[in-house]
Amino acid sequence: MKYCSLVFLFTIYACSHNKNISALKSSNAAMSLIWSDEFDGTGAPNPAKWVYDIGAGGWGNNELQYYTNSLENAFVSNGTLKIIAKKQDFNGSQYTSARLKTQGKFDFKYGKAEARIKLPSGVAGIWPAFWMLGSNITTAGWPACGEIDIMEYLTRDPENIYATFHYPARFGGNADGNKLRVVNASADFHVFSVEWSPSILKVFVDGQQIHSIANNGSLPFNSNFFMILNMALGGNFGGALDSSFTSAQYEIDYVRVYQ
């Protein structure tokens, strides 16, 4: 009986797992790939697709890192993009990292954006993210431009994935978000995605929905957005950085956009 029960449970799990994979494939098959970076080259990220945010100053969240465009902090090798945060004195900061964005290179409205990512592990205070900002941020400002946080991960809370929407009346500590428990989240690659239409936005990890909101004309989610990949240290959301921190790696296998 025990053997039969185990076989039955495994069969249920396998069917459920295969359904999730099939759903992901079916969802993508119904759309066309309009942009991607498979990170197949070597050296610096493709300048035709990515630009850098540079500098320190806390980035509005009391973060500790100085973002650079150095190969020490962002490089492509063996089919993946590596973003490296490290303890390193640089221009008055004690830490460096990288923040890459498609601003001015590529943006889009509606569809599906996804990335296959291996999250960093390590001491508390490491905060990687895959997210989007409204392309009108330079004129409308934040949060009027809107923000879609497809994935935020906190090493101080290592078994939860956060998905959040920021917009007027719901931003900062009052943002519209949720989290989903993923056991051993940093042990392997996961696919993080947003499905975005004029009526709804849904955020997923490996096909499991983390959060959704209804879209309408009063929200800023009906204009073009660009994508961002970064790894912050410390900060209001990341939490205190452990004093023993030396370095962390955030690894991205691909980023793809479908419509």
C-alpha cells in the first residue's frame, strides 16, 4: 500500500509539473517573440540592447552599492549574464554592483516578458530584481510612470518571491504586491514572467501566479515600459547587509518578450 501510495503521489506531482510546463509552452506558442537576449556572447552585455545606470546615492531606498559599467560587475559568459555585487571601495562607496536597462533601446506595451534566472544566495541584505518602469518616467516622474516588479528577492527572506505594482496612491510601503513561497529558491534557475493586457496584469514564477491586478484607463499600465535587471545591497526593502558580505552573483539565462 505504501508503494502504491507513493507511486500515486509521484504520478500526481509529475502530471501537475508537466501541466505547468505545458501551460508555459502553450502561452508562449500563442504569441510571437518580438525581442530577446539569449546572452550567447562573451564580455560586456550587448550595447545595442542594454545601457547602464551609474552611481550611488541610495537610489531612493538607502541602498549601499555604487552601480558601475565595469566588467567586474556585469559580463556575459557561458550563455548567461552575470551581475556581480562585491565589497569594493569605489568613488566613496564600499560596495559595487550593476543595473542594466533597455531604456532608449527597447520598450513595449502589453504582451509577456519573461526571464530565466538563478538567484543569488548568501548573507542577509542582498536584493536582486527583474522589473519594469514606464518609458515616460523622465517626463511623468515616479510613481506616475508606473512600476512593475516581476521579481524581487531578499536573502533575508530566502524562500519568498515578491511581485509588486507601484502607481499613484499605491507605491512605496503602500504598493500593491504579494509574495509566493518557493522552497530553496536560489538553488536552481526559475522563470519569472509578467502577462500584461489592457484588462489585467499577472506575475508568475515557473507558471505559478504570485500576484495580479485589474488594469484600466486610470492606471499607468497602458503605455510603453522598459526592463531592468539589477542587484542592490541593503536598503529599505533589502534590509541590513551582513558585515561578513564579500560578493554575490545574480545569473540570467535569457530575457524574452512576446506579443
